[in-house]
Amino acid sequence: MIETKIREYLLSNVYTAIYLETPKTMPDECVIFRIIDRSWLNFIDTVTVEINSYAKTKEAAAELDASVRRAMNTFAYEDDISASKLSGGNDANDTTLKRYRYRCFYNITYMEE
């Protein structure tokens, strides 16, 4: 499952808490990601992933986002992953959680085993 691969990869490269959904108790700093689009053609899967970097300060959120981007730019070197392409991102404070947030979007192309 691609969500598991992304989570494990981020855990080993970003060094903060990584979640697939918003935790009941938010830590001071964390990354939450979700799949926002899926496609499949000729046995090749593509997903668009929204990756949110949260922190107590805007500077810390920006630094975490930069760390996530550095990691995701080399994700294509993992087994079964053929592409990891940044497709956008922005400074988007989360008014619901009242946290500083940066987010980025990646298109990931892979083959499911």
C-alpha cells in the first residue's frame, strides 16, 4: 500500500511524527499527509499526496516543510517508485487547528506489487 511506503519513508528521513490522519492530541511538530487523487493506467499507479507540516512557529513549520521536500525529492529512488514530482505548495495556516502549516503536493508514480 502506497500510504505505508510514504509513511515509512518519511519516518526514516524527516525525524518527526508522521500521521495519516489528524491525531487526537497534536504534538508541537508533526507531518500529516493524505492521498487526494488516484489514477491507474496500464498497471502503473499515480497518486497525488498532500503533505502538511505543522509546528508551533511559522519558521519551524517552514523548516519542516523544507525537510519534507528534500526527502520527497529522493523518494523516486525507492523500490517500485518511478517518480516523485513536486506539483505545488504554499504557506497555509490551519485555522481549524490554530497551527502554523506549510503544505506541499507531490505526484507519485509507482507499481503496486
